[in-house]
Amino acid sequence: MTKVDVEAVVIAWLNSILGSGWSAYGDKPETPGTQYVLVDRTGGPRESMVLDKAEILIEVYHQTSRATAKTKALDIADRVVALEAYNADITHAAVNSVVNLDDTLAQYHRYQIYVDVWGARNS
């Protein structure tokens, strides 16, 4: 039985820290606006009915400013460890890498943050 939904926790945490004009989503909004953040699980094992070691991708989008996307992504990356205090079921949170990879199809500047987030599955 899963105790914590790691993706949902990351989205809620991001929405608590992003600031005015920014929102985090699990699915791309139909009308995304100038700036937004997407969260997706890209992998990670589920161990012994005890621990979900999720690899989470956080993507920071800005339509007109690479500098703004970069600044927001680095701010998020610097604060990822705070996920451990945000939710008691998160036992580990660490950044693997930060990548600049523009979304040329949608014409947005994009920074991607790959994060390991471990969540307790039962207590």
C-alpha cells in the first residue's frame, strides 16, 4: 500500500515556494501562459514494500527569457533538500543534474532538474 505519492508531494511543495506568477503541474496546461513548471516521474525503483526511490523531472519553462527560466531552476535546485522537512514521508531529496534544453517545438526556454526523491511507502 502506497503511503505517499512522490509526484503529488513535489507539485504541492513547488506550488508553496514558486512565488507569484508561477504554478507547477503534473500535466501541461491547455493554455500554459508565459511561465510554468512541469513535474514528471521518469523512473526509480520501489523497494521491499518500504521505499519508493523516485527519479523526478522538474521542468521550468519561460516563453521569453532564458535567464528567468535559469534563475528559477537554480533556485528550485538549491531548495530541493527542503522536501525532507516539507513532508515527513520524504526521507531523501537530492539533485542529480540541471540541464538547459529549450523546447523548440513550443518555443519556450526550458531548464530541467533531475531529482531523486525517496518516499516511505508504509509506516
